[in-house]
Amino acid sequence: MAEYDLAIIGGGINGTGIARDAAGRGLSVLLIEQGDLASGTSSKSTKLVHGGLRYLEFYAFRLVREALVEREVIIRMAPHLARPLRFVLPYHSGLRPAWMLRLGLFLYDHLGGRKILPGTEVLDLTHHPVGEPLRREFRQGFAYSDGWVDDARLVVLNAVDAAARGAVIRTRTRLVRAEREDKRWQLVINARGNRETVYARGLVNASGPWAPEVSEGMLKQDKPPHVRLVKGSHIVVPRLFTHDHAYIFQITDNRIIFAIPYEGEFTLIGTTDADFVGDPAAPAASAAEINYLCKAASGYFRVPVTPDQVVHAFAGIRQLYDDGARSAQNLTREYVLDLTGRPAQAPLLTVYGGKITTYRRLAEHALIKLAPFYRQGGPWTENAPLPGGDFPHDGVPALAARARGLWPFLSEQTALRLVRAYGTRLDSILGDARDEAALGENFGAGLTAAEVRYMMRHEFAETPDDVLWRRSKLGLHIKAEGVAALTRFMESGAVTKAGSH
């Protein structure tokens, strides 16, 4: 029976981040995920790497500083997936005073030691292009920097890199139960209908919103988890503006929402914060939440945003540490790592909370917590690019130009999309293709059989949803007949899947 140094439950950003870090330190790692990688909360975020400007109001300076530093770490380690993004904050005369916004942005500029991202500037919205889509009463604003990231691909590439360093990644594999046998854990897992028993010297519960179920039902822990589940919903509408800035809007209920350029033809608007009770596997944006987001955006945009414009909506369940805050929006975004197990006993580490922006630091802190139980190497991930990310942080245009030179049949749009997904690994997909026909069937929006084959062989993709909504966001662009053709191709059995050999 297989035995590992560390078993990790959960294939979201925290689980895959810990798996990558641990494998790179020389530990043998097993990661199990009941669905697809990033199929829960980690693919349903606002797609930002940001410090969290509004957290300054709650004096969360340590969290904000760590996140501000990590923005640039992620942009450097994954320049194909993450990039700088300028945000416009219109001044709303009825809400936070201008001095408070200036002070907050001053702190935001100086807490994190910026090297890549430009600082804040004051805008005259009556004469600046970013003011054109806004209602006329918004005459002044501020522009500041954060970052955008392809959230689900960030998860996938952490798993890919973990596997390259020796980790075993098992998707569509559920934990049935786990029992501590002094110096090791015995895990019974259900892998696609087949039960197996494996052993691990330590266990990490990084199952996100499923943490209570795992702790109480499968690990039989007596201590109730300090968890509060919060639903965040988003809507996607046809593009509301043509420039490349995003907006952050203050709302009269003291919340903020973002409006972000999304997938070329769309604008992403979110998010809500509402306590959640129910099955975390099936969250959905309610009609009330969609109406809320439309109304909030319409308070700023000159052309109203209405529910009938929504082409796609999604919701994610954030598992946050319950610090007793009265409302969901005021809950701490700090992560908490709860370790149980004496030095002579197999450890259990439970992950509470966390943000995509700080996942890498969370993983480092998890390995520090586990250090008494293992001989392991030191921190290494800060300067180690993710697969395909071994190029300068501003090198995407040059790579896209190179791609069009090598494969002139690519449209400018498709070349840019492929570079932003695969970076320097694009050669592994396109190879010596002389024309588009050499890439096999085209399912629409530039998605070809060659790219899908790569996702299945190297990125753990198994279903059309894995391809269209997590390895890419092409589900917004591909028509029903293309989805049907993709389904036939993936079900044909012609491709050997990652981890199946």
C-alpha cells in the first residue's frame, strides 16, 4: 500500500499551493480532490491579486501588507496568468470623504514596497477616457494599481508543478474516512468508484467550504471547526467600456464592488457577501444578488445595467475563519492554520480562510507549522516561476509576436490568448504545425484538438467543463455545436489523460 509523507485534501489554491511547496522541499505528497482542480471556490473569485484596499478600514495592516507584496511575486512567477491592472475609484460625495480615500491610497502605495506597479494618481473624470462611461456627477476619481489573475489556471499550474516535482495528484477522488494511527494516518479513498487505502505521515485539510464536513464526518475531530461560509456572487455582461482600466465602486451599504474588463467582450461585476447555509457544491447567484449587482453598478454607469443583460453568473463559497464579526463583509480575511498532533503523533493541519493573493505565503507558513514533523528543505517558491512563466513580467507582447512569427496562421487574438494561458510552453501545443488544419478539429474561438489534447495529457482536464470554464473561459464564446463536438472528442478515448498511466 502506498505511503506518503503528506496527504492533502482539497485541490483548490491552498491545497495545490501547499502540495507544490512541499514537493519542492523533498516531501512525498499525495493530493486528493473530489472533483476537478479549482472546481470550487478557486475558480469563482473576482480574479484579482490585490492587497484589499477596504481591509485598511478594519486596521488589517499585516494582511494588507503581505498581500501587497505578494501581488508582485505572483506577477513575476506567473506573468502569463497575472498582470498589472489599473483601478479607477470615483469619488462619491455622499460616502467616504476624499481625505480618507487619499490616506488609504497613500498607505496602499507604501505598505508593500512596489517595484512593478505604478502608484496612485488623481483623475479629472470630466476629461479622462475612464470618466466617459460614468454618470456626470462623478467628476473626480483616483487611479491605483492592483493585479488580475486567471484564478483557475493558477491552481492548475501549481498542481502541474507539484506533479513535476514528484507529487501525486488524484482528481475525482473522495476521502471516505481517515484514522490516526499514532505516527501515520490511514486514509480510505474512493477513486472513481474503487476504494483504496493509503497512508501518510501527516494530513492537511485544505478542503475550503467542505472543511467542517471533512473534520467532523471523515476525520472524526471532536473540536468543532471555526468556520463561517460566505457566498460571493458575480455577473458577466456585455462590455460596458472599451478602455483597459477596471472600476471599484463604493456602495451606500458600505460595501464595494468591482467592474472589470473580462475575456475581451465582457465586463465582470462582483461581488456580494452573504452568509451561506447549504450544499457548497451547488451555489448559484440568486435573483436578488443579480439585482443588487445591477443596481449597484447602475449607480455609477451612465447606461443602466439590467438583469436581462447578464450572459453568465456564478457564485463561490468562501470558507472564512469565524472571528465573531456581526456581518459577513466584516469577517477577517486572515488565514488561520490549526495544527493538532503531538511531536510523536501524526499531525493534522486544518486551513481556515485565505485569499488567492496570499496562497503562496499560506503554503510557506503551513510548511513552517509542519517543520517539527519532517526533515525538509527551506522556502523556495518566491523566485520560482510556475510552468510557462519563465519570462519577464512584461514579456507577453513579445511572446505573442514570436508566436505569430512562428505560426502565422494564428490570429492576433488567438496568439495572445494562448500566450496568456501557456507562456513559454506554447511550443508544446503547436509544435511544427504549418497551418491550422495541423492542429486538428476547431471547436470555436480558436480552441483546437491540439490544445485540448494538451490539457488532457498535462493539465488533468477530463470533461468539457474542465476545458471551457477552468483551463479557459471559452465557455463564454463557444456555441452549443462546438461544445457538442468537444464532448465527442473528449469522450472518444483517443487521448491519454494526465495521471492515468
